[in-house]
Amino acid sequence: MLTAMLTAVLGGKGKGGDWGGNSWAKGAGQLPAKSGKKNKKQQQQEENPLRNGTRASDAKSKLSTGVMILKGSSTLKTDIVYTTEEEGGEVTTTVSITCLDDQLELKGSPVVGITKANKKEAEQNAAEAALAKLQDAIDAKEPERLAKKEAKEEERKAMWASILEEKKRKAAEEKENKK
């Protein structure tokens, strides 16, 4: 009965859904074994194993992280704005940081060329200029952020310890009640 239902749902033999017969008890109907090939995400993780959860590596990412530290919360899309201008075969980007007490606007060094890669390089230059200007303030605020992060981690550990203790207590009570 179950085999007939599964065959009907999966489009059994003769319907284009045959996965090696219609006897589920003999292992038919299972997906084919995985080959040795890796998907794109696995390949990217092998190429760059520190990709997730690591320090920022480019100037724009570092600037975003630094602004988050100074602001004390996540940044919004409007907090850091990059404006790119093309003039005479050169690209120049200005970065505006609007979320801090004193709004900051810095111009990066110009890049020759007007391709997309040149525009990205100009944005990186502007981010480097802003980062250089803010680095002392970021470094001063970093210990406070780390202390806050450690306190939050300790709070999380304490919460899980209390949950575990409560589960152990309930299990002991249940065991005692069964006797």
C-alpha cells in the first residue's frame, strides 16, 4: 500500500519518475550517491577558509566596521555614502559619513580610467582616506566594544548554564517520581 502511494506521488515506473524500480524496501527511490564534485560554495570556502566571521580585509569593509564601532550599532545604507565623479578620464570618489556627531566628507585619490574596476578602486581610495582620519577614534573605542562583547558572551553562557541546570533538575525529579 505504502509503495503504491509513493509510486503514485513520485511518478513510478513508466512515468519518467523511475529511480531504479518501484521497490522502496530494496533501496530504490533513493537519490543517487553524491559524486566527488563540490558545489560553488564549498569551492569558495576551500579557496578562502576565513571568509565567514573574520576581520574585514578591504578598506570599505574596515571603514564600515569602524563606523559601527564608533556608532555603537549597525550601520544603515545611508550612514556611509560613496559618490563617484568622472572627469577627464579619471574617477574620483567622495565618501560621506552621516551617522557620526560631526559629519565627515572625504575625497579619495583619483584613479585613471572609467571602467567599473576603476570606480571600485576609487571607492577603496576614499574609504582608506576616511579610515585614516577615523582610525584614532576607532582604536580608542575598541576596548569598550570588546568589554561589551565579552559581557554579552558571559551573559549568554550563564543563560545556557541555567537552562541546562533546569533540565537536569527536571530529569532528576522525573526519575524520582518514577520510583
